Amino acid sequence: MIEINEVSKIFTGRGAPFTALDNVSVTIRENEFFTLLGPSGCGKTTLLRVIAGFIDPTKGTVTLDGQDLVSLPPYKRPVNTVFQSYALFPHMTVAQNIAFGLEMLDKPRAEVKKTVDEMLALVRMTEMADRKTSEISGGQQQRVALARALAPRPKVLLLDEPLSALDFKLRKDMQLELKRLQSETGITFVFVTHDQEEALTMSDRIAVMNAGKIRQIGGPRDIYDHPAERFVADFIGDTNFLDVELLSIAGEQATVRLPSGAEAQVRAPGEGVAPGPVTLAVRPEHASLSGGAGAVLPGTLANVVYFGTDTHYHVDLDGGGRFVLRQQNQPDQAQTRTVGDRVEVTLAPGVGQVLRD
Ligand code: ATP
């Protein structure tokens, strides 16, 4: 278990001091696939480097299983890093690359050989053991980089955007592969990405970061279905924001009045939000044009966009604002709605989320 407690990092170069991490606290559990997600420059890599030991925090503590990490140099930490540029040795073979770290640790030859064979099998590269790493593909190099980092059996593997150099199809395959490696080895993975889909598909939990702060921590479903604030709702997936009036809160449920005057049952915000004007976030797939139970927003269809698996409907709401909703297509389904039609957007009951800000 990694405990990061009130960590700040202020860079003081030639320019004005810059706060890259602002009082970050997070606990990463043993054996979990934990992702730091956020836009470029939000401090993800800085936090990863603080854990690795390449950057000293300006303040705060980092412990692993109760042991202080900050006072340990990087090479003494039971932590390994996979970088975006795999940093393999091109003149060495696949097997030699994987063996390298183990040899540095002066492991006996028989043990090195055994571990290298295990790692080759783990990343499915046994057949390529004797190839030079300059003679294998980008995806294969990525596997070797992973095998090399996993070989010394670190307690924690840090991964800094390791899939960003791969093409789309390969990246999809490697996402599943990484998830498999994590569950087979039981090693804690701390994964950095700015790609929300990557984070949602692979992670046990996600920390969403912005401007040096962690804004929300939760499982993928929790973060997607129940974003706590506007930044998170906006950064992950598509969202409609509605100006509504919060009428009452009962536990996790809240009642709001929509701009149409209808009342809707939605998810309550976190603590500290009082009745009055608030923002309601609704995912495009959490509303429909085909009626059913739920509160209604009338409007006029402004655009219909076909996407293969689904169709997006853009609705100009009466009283202002646009609502985008997404409906799954059925095979050979006729398109019955056309631009200019009067429609009613029906919100699925209970799924909208009142935001904290
Ligand atoms: P990206 O996805 O682009 O890699 P990131 O979220 O990983 O972004 P960091 O690399 O952690 O971002 O950087 C956070 C902020 O700190 C950035 O604004 C960056 O310019 C700044 N920063 C990073 N390293 C230094 C440094 N050595 N000196 C000064 N500022 C730095």
C-alpha cells in the first residue's frame, strides 16, 4: 500500500515558482491497477516521479507498506518504471534486455535464466528471445520493456503513458494485455494517462487530476456515472450541463426542478451543497426521445448524426440550451425523426448528477 500524504511540489527555476503538485493525498492499495488521469501539465508525471524518487517533494510524505520512501534513493525503492520511450538497449537481444536489471542486482545465473524465461512467457515473447530489440516491432518492444521492468519483481510498477507510441489497434490489444499482466503478477500498477478511455477500460480506481490537485478518486463506473464536479464530468465522456434548482436532498437522492418546470429525481452532490441554483450533469445515453418514465424537457430537433452503433440527437431546448442524447441503433431500424421535429427529451430517473460546483 502506497500512502501519499499532503505532497506538494513547487518547482523553483529561473522563472516564478510553479506549483506542480498542490497538497495531494491518496492511498494506492496493494494489487490494484491505479490510474492517474488528467490533461497535459496537471502533474501526473510529477506525482509518478515523486513515487519513483526522481523528484523530491517540497513537502509531504510517501510511504510504502509503512516504510518512508522519500529518504530512499530511486534504486533502493521496491519500485520500477516503464517509460513512454521504452529505453531498451538496441544492440542487445530481447533476453539480454530482460536480464539486464537482474544482472545489475548480482542475481545468480540460474535464477536470472529462470526469471527471464518466465518473463518471456508472461509477455508472450519466448519465440523472439534471441532477436535484437532493434529488429522487433514497436508493440514487441513495449512487451520487452514491460518484461524488463517486471523481472526484478518490484512491489510497484509505475507506467508513464506506456502505450502512447502505439497505433490504435495495438494500443487496444496492449490495454488488455497490461490488465492481464497486472492481475497475473499481483503487482500494484500506477498508470499515467491523459486518455480517458484507456483509464476507464483498465483501472480498478482512477484519480482525476487538474492543475496539481486530485479532483476525484473512484472506480471507473463511479467516476463516469457520478462525476463530482464540472471539470471531471467534462473531462471524462460527453456531458450535458443543465441549470436546475436543487429542491431537496434525501441521502444519495436529490430532487431538482428542471428548466421545463418538471421535477426530476437525481443523484445528490457531495457535502456542502445547499438548495438553490446548481448544475445537473446528464450523460447523453441517460436520456431518450422515446418516452417512458422520467422528467421531460421539450425542444426542437436541431441535428441527427449517425455513428454506426448509435445515433446522436441534438435538441434545442425550449427556453434555451442544447441537449445531446445518444441512442443505440438496431439493425435496419428506420430513421423516423427529422430536423425541425418537436421532441421531448426524457431523463432516465435517478441517473443525473448534481455537481459540487
Ligand atoms: P503530460 O501529460 O503533458 O506529461 P503531466 O500531467 O504529466 O503532463 P507534469 O509533467 O507532471 O504534467 O508537469 C506538471 C507541470 O509542472 C507542468 O506545467 C510542467 O511544465 C511543470 N514542470 C514539470 N517539471 C518541471 C521542472 N523541472 N521545472 C519547472 N516546471 C516543471
